[in-house]
Amino acid sequence: MEDEAILTFETSGQITVGHIDAEVLDATNVKDFGQEVQKIMEDESNVHFLLDFAKVNYLSSAALSELIYLYRLSRGKKGDVRLCHVSKQIMTAFEITNLNKMFKIYPQPYDEALTEFATSLE
């Protein structure tokens, strides 16, 4: 099986959007997911990520842990990680774990979330 990137990135101004191309984020793919985001963080500080969860239907505890790690790593480099297009089911997981208080989560599609995120950085 050929390794395919779990994320595709695009940059819009100060924000890097990561479109997650997986229905499930769990122990089988979360390490690759984290490494792809970290590659961008390694080279620069002050990186602002918007992760698009439009295709994601399930997050494991390993995925939640990786998101926390990435958030802390980005904050240490004066950046941020925000999430968008999160399904009700995934949002429930964030609420149960209180991670909705750590992450800024936009329920709307990424293009609308991107506009709101960019406005908050002005």
C-alpha cells in the first residue's frame, strides 16, 4: 500500500490550512498526521494552523493527545492551532474532555472559519 499524505496544506496570509483527508484519526494514522503538522512548525515560529475536520467522523484518544501536543508546540512558538468544520459527534468528544476550552473551534466550513480567523489576527 502506498503512503498517502493525510493532510493537504494551503496558505492564506498568516494562516496555514490543513485539510484532513481521513474519516478516522486514530493510532494507525495519527503519528503521520502529527509529523506532517510538525514539519511546518519546525521551520517557522508564529505559525497559525486551521485544521479542517470536514471529512473526520471519528477521533481516538491518541488523536486527541496529538492535537494537545501540537497545540502546546504551536503556542510555544507563538502560533496557534484552531479547528473548523467539526461534526457534532466530534464536538461532543471535545466537550466531554473539555478540549473545547483549549481550542478555538469554528463549526462552519473552512472558508468561513478562515475569514474569521484572519480577522482575529488583524
